Amino acid sequence: AVGQEILIISMQDAFFNYDNNVVGIYEFKTISSINGNTLTLTQPLENSFNANYLTKHQVIRVPNYLNVTVYGTLTCDYWNGTTGGILAFRANGYVGVAPTGIIDASAKGYRGGTQYGSSHGGGQGGESYFGLGGKGGNYSDNGGMTRGSGGGGGCHQTNGTGNNGLAGGGGGSSSGTVALGSPRGGAGGGGSGHAGSGGGAGYGTFGYGGNGYNNVAGQNGGENVSGNGGFGNVTGTGGGGGGTYGTAELTKLLFGSGGGRAGVHSGYVPGIGGNGGGIVLIYCANLVNTGSIKNNGENGGNGGTYCGGGGAGAGGSLHINTINLTNAGSITANGGTGGNAHYGGTGGAGGDGRMRIDYGYFTNEATINPNPYSTTNNFGATVSAIFNTNNTTEPYEFEVLAISETHTAITSAQVFYSVNGAAFISANLTLDEVNDYIYIFSGSIPAQTINSVVNWYVKASDGTNDYYAPTNAPSKYFTFSVIPYPPQNLTATAASDAVIELSWEAPTDLTNFVNYKLYRSLNADFVPSEDDLITTTTELVYSDNN
């Protein structure tokens, strides 16, 4: 829609140019008008996003919220070769991940190898920034093999040479010559038939080579270089591991690559390659994580009878940009674990992804992996959240953290609040703590009666610049309501053709409880009114015989 923010990003570029590859180039823009499939933007593009049969781009909407609280799982679609794999949003205020909450793009990135050749054939290499992995060769003639990001594994037979990786590890070779890893990092190579395990994918750290049936493993990836496939005049050599690519600063946003599929023994199923992690972008003023934020690579699949294990996917890209970050949960972009092979050993482990955290103030009490690239230049004002409440006696307390752009003193801070649409009232906040250039204030809003709606925002000042929470105040503001807690677990049972037995459980908190009101309508979307009221009761059951 007009006025919405979008992300434009390049996903794959198969022109095989390592130094000038466009994958990962991105920019945020705002839509000014829409005409059919044509978007007009408020500002011109800074990069060229020319689409063709070898280059793929995505345009996705970036939701802009005020506050976000995650109790369940917030995720995105899988990358399908055209779209998916990206979870991005902004919040001008508070983002909270509850202990049960998960923000997750794990296994949503480049795909692990899925194909394998006939009979004692090789496994497909993983997908990366050049495209899909090369297919594994068929038994006896190595037919069906193709080139791709991760090299396909060769068959178990004479001339069973794996393919070189174009953006990843080489495929395992049972004979012939060694399949080379690419001169840059990427996906895992496929294992050779009949039981070579797939190589693990790389991204922020390298992936590991897959084990071989005769202990001839693929090479591990390295720094900006991928490993060769296992080689020898033996059956079932492992695929090479993918090396690193991209930058710690996340100047380009890239998926984690996919692991290679294992070689097959006729009649059984080899371990599948694990998918890489996707892309997670969280931009907000205040982030409190007591749950899980993750963008991990997928584990490789276990091999069936007489087959190798799949190589694991690499972790993806995770960028958090906030003023205040409190982590009491986990934030991860880990690589996956290789799948088990029938004869022992595993597919190659995937490398970790890349993480960047930009903040003004950071409290970490738990797990972050890998070690993020960080900057500490963010500034502004953030507040703790006030949620809907049934409290009508105690003031609604909150805390403010303020950082000046120039790291000078914050000289004043105020809260502005409005009740039920009345004019805003201001009150000064109390300075509680100064930690170098970080100023922490406390404040409160007076208690209100049931059914009150309170709008509020905060302003802090260093005498020259004003800093607001939410960041787009005073045109936008936080809101909470003073409401009774609702009843729970309503059930309706037909006692007869004319009688419905209703029952429910009491609210979790009965403070200020008066009674229950029951409404009835033939319209499923009705708004309760006095015309629909059928009774008022303090009981937990009711028989409706009308």
C-alpha cells in the first residue's frame, strides 16, 4: 500500500563473478504510488536491481509497529528459490520476547541438497548465492550430474568423479579425479555413492567435510575458500565443506548456505542436506528478550541403511538495531549438526551465521552465539512497557533510559499522558542513575478507573536536542487500558433442542470483579450492546433456553 516501507534485496546472482556478485545488496524504501505491478518510490534507488534469468531479487513489506510482544512463534516462509526466507520489522517503541516467545528464521535460507543419483549414485550439493547445488551422478556412468553451488557427488563406479563446487565444496569422488571446492565460500558438496556423507555449509564460519565410507572425508572449508571433495579409488567419499563468505558488518545480507546430500545405496534413502538460516532484521527502540531469537542452520538428515548422512546448513544473517537491549534468553545463528551415516561418522557440520547488534545500552545475562559484530553509537529515549491492567489503586510505574547523541548530560525528562481523549498532562521524571552517558529516570501515571484508556509518551532533552519514546511522538503514542480480566474457557453444550448450557472459568485475577454479562446475537461479528444483553450474573454457569 502507499506509504508502506519495503525492503529490496538481491537473492541470487549466477553470473559466477565472485568479486562483483550483487547478492546481498539491499535498501529500504517507501512506496509513493502503485500502478499495477509498478511501484513508485519516494526516493530513487541507490542500486541497480536488474532482473534476468540468472539474477533474482525480492521486494518485501517491512511492517512498522508501535510495540511488539511475542508469546508464540514469529517466523517467515521458507526460501523457495524465488521468495521467502526474510523476517524484518520495525517498532518505534518496545519489542518483548516472552519466555515462551520465539523469533525464528532457522532453516529458511538456501536449501540443502535433495536429489541423489540412481542405484549407487552421488548426492546433490547444497544451494548458495550462485543457485542450486549440482546434482549427483547416476550409477555406472555418472549421468545426470550437473554443475551447481555445492558440487554434486560422483557415483560408485569407474569414472565416478564428483563435480567441482561453484560456490561451495566439491562433490565426493569414488574414482577419477578430485572435485575441487570453489575459490570462495558457500554450500556443502554432495557425498559420493554408495555411502559418502554430504559436506556442511559455511557462512560466518566454515563448514566441515562429510565423512566417507572408507574414512575418506571431504576437506573442511576455510576462510573464503571451500573444501575439495573426498577422493580415492574407494567407494563413498565425503563431500567438501563450504567456506566463509560475506562480511562481519553485514554490509550485504545473505542467507546461510545449504548442506550437501549423502550418496545412496541402491534401494535405500541417503541423508538429506540441511537448509541454511534465513535473514532476521529487528529495528526498534527497546528490545527485551527472555525467550529465543534464532536463525540457525538445519541439521543434516540421518542416512538410511548403507547410506551416508546429510551435511548441515549454516546459520543465517541476524541484525538487531536498538537503543536499549536486554537479553535474558538466547540469540543464536548457529550452524546445524551433520546427520548420522550407517557405517559410522556423520555429514559435515554447518558453520555459524553472522550477527550484528547496534545499540546504545546492552545488558546480556544469557546466551549469544556467534559473537556479534557490534557498534555502540545508538541514542535516544526508551521506556519500559505498561500493559493493560485492572489496577485502579496504584500508579502505573515505568522506567526511562535516555542517551544523548553527543553523549552529553540529559538535563530533563517528562511524561505526557491523556485519559479518555482529554488534553495531555505533563509530569517531570525522577533521575535515578547516571552510568557514564546513560541516564535512567523513573516515573508514573496516576491510577485510573475501570474502562479508562490512557495515551502517553516521554520526552527527554539534553538542552539542545529532544528525544522521544516512541520515536515518532507526539504524533504517535503508547496506549494502555484499565480493564477487568476476562473470564476463561467458555463452553456451550446443547442440553436439548431449545436449551444451551453455558459454563466458564473465573478470570485469573478477580480484583475489582463485579459480575458477568452475557450477550446473544444471530450475527457472529456483532458488537455487544444493551439490546443483546440476556442476563447479568455472578455464577459460572447459565442455561439459555431462548
